[in-house]
Amino acid sequence: MTKEITKIGIIGAGATGLTQLQQLLEIWETRKEVNEKSILKVKVFETKHEVGGVWLIDDQPKESIRTHIQPSSSSSSKPHEEQQDRIEQAYSYPPEGQNPSPMYEGLRTNLPKDLMAFRNFPFPDETPLFPEQALIQRYLESYATHYDLRKHIKFSTRVERVYLTSQGEETESGSSGRRWTIESHDLKNDEIEKEEYDYVVPSNGHYCDGWIPPIRGLSSFPGEIIHSRFYHRASDYIGKTVLVVGSFASGGDISRLLATENVGKFDSNGEPLNGYSKNDFINIYMSSSGSVKYINTENNEWGKYINQISLISHVSSPSKDNEKGIIHLKEDKENQEQNGWNKDGLELNNIDIIIFATGYNYMYPFFKSQDKPWSDHKITETEIKEKERQKGDQWEINGLKGQALTELDDLLLFLKGDRTIAFPVMTYNTVPFPLAQIQARLTAYLWAGLLDDLPERIKLPPHPNNPYFNSHSDSDSSDQNDNSRIIEQDDKGTVDPPHQPTTTQEKETKSKPRERQVLAKVKKLYFGPHYEFVYADFLSSIMTDSDKKHNVETSENWKSVEDWRRRRREDTDLRKRTLGY
């Protein structure tokens, strides 16, 4: 009996790509009903020299290019409009050929090591509860070594195009028929290779293309503007006045690290202590739409150095009296009165550098807008424009990007209508490593032929903390206006979803969670600490049912999420008690 060959291409050897590779190899090696009929040929494409993805850094300063483009939708702008009156989109990206990690000196995980680890592969016992970047990188390297993954990885190789194979096109074997074509660039030998695959996993990460909000007059700011991806270390900003925009993980952490440089050297007003020079003080402003937990708590030596301010309204051009221009702030009476925000007023004329910690776009530079299926499936709201890559990587032009990823199937994992391509870890506020692993296992089951009876439509369990979530699976139904279905609280989800619209009264009484601006476009993909486990259990149940049909005993690690994980995730003060922030 001739075995068929199953070819799978994985883009990226970070945590997600590694666990996808490991799960595929495990299923093909251990399941007799799979390896008796199919031979797996899998290749991982990785641009860097080692595994690790964003956790792999070179500890070098990061160079960035700043560009401003007037949005095409800004019809109100006039040809001779003053620069300070224009609303322009700012871009911060690396020079051609450079691909710096967004990691920075002093970064620690915001998740405890036991919760963060892959199933069946714990961190070493001596690892601190909240590891630094270097220990995460070491963990991923040991994971690749333990499972002998590197032999399947092609390093220093960049994927530049992924598209549907044209019918009748010649393949490398002289025939045709495989669904996807991957064009890759061997960066060491400067060679282009075109190969065809049955399945594809783009796991290139979400921390490459920083998003900066459009702000009127921002292009007139004479100082430095960077995205947080290009922040390296706090000591680079000694003697500067820094405005950090954003207070989520990166914004809050960068502000803390900058403030820590002042501890023991200056008082809260910048007056030197212990013989330090006043010129070395780092003056820090943090702009956000919500208060920051722990910033002004007791026994916090660094919080007093951070001036919390409201969001930027607009920027005025430099003048004789204000050589650094003026940053105008939006009025926020609630935070001004309750939390002492904007104590220096609503105008700042002393800013040297603005660091935008405002999140990232999903970016798939290898999905070209002119190629199929991307010309038909608009999975992002925009594409990379030529002006966005001046002196940068030109090959990325026309690639897809956007703040939200649409066109996902009911499982929030595959392309809608096409389960031959998987998009793992697209959801927000989750523990990424174990989520990637459970999704990778389900993908391996499906592509190995163990889920042949998986229906096209699947209803996930309800998400009571996210009223936007339950509309996702119905986005292509006849009633486009429903926010959710009528569902019972103990509903576990089904693989044959009913089409039952919610009543108007129910929609009106549902309370919406408070949103920060950066989450507005991704609210349907918000999971949170409880639902991620509900989702994981749901995927596990699909695979457990498959195991029963094939008379296979399911391992305890894959039956359901352990209770200790739930308790650990609910302990939101653990990092504060451990690290003090």
C-alpha cells in the first residue's frame, strides 16, 4: 500500500511554531492509524539563527525609521493645510534587513512559570516564579532540544509569499495539486525557493508592526518618536524628558523601568541626592485612558517619579518660545480630581521623546493583497503601503496588516471556510504557551485525519464576560445585528450550533465591560482568565471524543484543565506580592 505524503509548512520557530511542530510529530509518530497511511513532511521557516521568536534578542540598540502618512480617508485635510493641523498616521519600523525583538532589558514575564509552561514540559525547579527574558529563551531552546525539533527547521530563511497554488501549476515533483505555495528566501545564500504544501501555519508572531494612533500635528513634533518595540534600556534616556503613551503591559513596565533609574539618585521633583547631577534625572510622563494599578502604592519607590496624564489631544509645531513644540492633552476631570492627573496642566512643552506603547498590528507581509485567497478574504482591514517602508523592507509592501483579524472560523483558529490554514493564538488576555499547545494539538488531530467528522459549523461555549464574543460565529448569518444567541449558562458548546437570535430586551440589558481604546477593534477576540480554560476544555473534549472512537486512552494532561491552573490564574496579586509591582 502506497502511503500518501502530507506536507505542512510552519512559519516561525517561536513558542507557537515549536509546539505546533512538536504536536504534529507526536501524532504522526504515536498514532498507528495515522502513520500507517500517511508520511509527514513538515518544515518550519525561521528568519533568525535560533528558535525562540520574540524571546531571542541580541542585546543591541534598536534603530528605527519614523514616517508620517496622511490617511486616505482624511477628506477634511486641505492641500495647503498647516502641518500642525493635519491628522497623519505615524509609523515606526526598522531599517531594511533588520528585525529586532520587542524584548528589552529588565523584562520579566507577567505570568508565573508553572502557569506559563507547556503541558508535560515544566520550567526547571531553580527558575524564579516570574522568569526574565533570558530564562524563557533558554526554556524554548531546551524544548526544541528535548523533542529534537531543530532538524525540521530551516533557519535564516524568510517566507515572502504564501498563496493558493494555481490549478495545473507545476510542482517540484512535476505534478500539481497541493493547496498552498510558499515562496521563501534563504538569507545566507540569497536564494529563492518555491514549494507546495497541503497545510500552512503562519505563526510569525504579533509583535513586529507597532501601531501608533493618528494624532493631529504629530508629524510636527521635533523630538524623537518611537514605538515601544524599539525601546532597549532605561539608561538610554538619562537626562531626557520622556512621554510614554499607553499603560498596558509594555507601557506600564517601561515607565517603571525608567522611574527606577531615578531611585536613590533624585527626589520626586528631580532634585539630586547623594551627589548625582541634576542633568541625569529622567522626567517621566505616562499618558493613558485609565488609572494604573500599583503605581502609587505603599513601599513603592519608583511610582512617585511617574506623572500620570490624560490622552494626547494634538501637537503644536515648534516656535521661538517653545522649541520642542507643545503636547496638548485631553481634559479628564475624573482622573484629575480623584487621582491627581495632569498636575502640570494640559500643555507640555518639554518633551524630548515620545514612546508609543500602544499595541501592535497583526501583520502578514507574506500574504499579498493581490494573491488568492487574500484578494477574496479580507482578513485584515488594510495592507502595507509603499510609504510605510521607506528605507525599510520593500518586500513587505502589499502584505496584509491590521489591528484586528477577521475571517476566522467558529473555532477562532482556522480561516473561515478553509481548515487547511491555521491561525493560532489570535485571542487576547490568555496564557499563550498552553493555549498555543492545545490549539496545535487540535490542528494536528484534524490534519492527521482523526477529526474527519468535525462539522463545518461549531458553537463555542458562551462567554458571559464578553457580550461581543457570541456574535462571532453568527457573523455570516442572515441576522447581522444580533450580539449573541439565547444560551443557557451551563451550555458547554456544540458542534451543531442552533441559529437563535437574542431578543432586543436581552441585548439592551447586557452590560458592556469598560474598554480602553486599544481594545475597541479586538473586543470579540477577548478571552480573559476564565474563558480561556472553558475554551481549552472544549477543544479537549473534541479530541477526547475522537480518542474514544479510535479506542485510544486520553492522557490525563489532555482531558481537562487542572484546578490549580484556574486558582493560579485568579491570583492577580501574585506578581505584586513577589516582585513588588
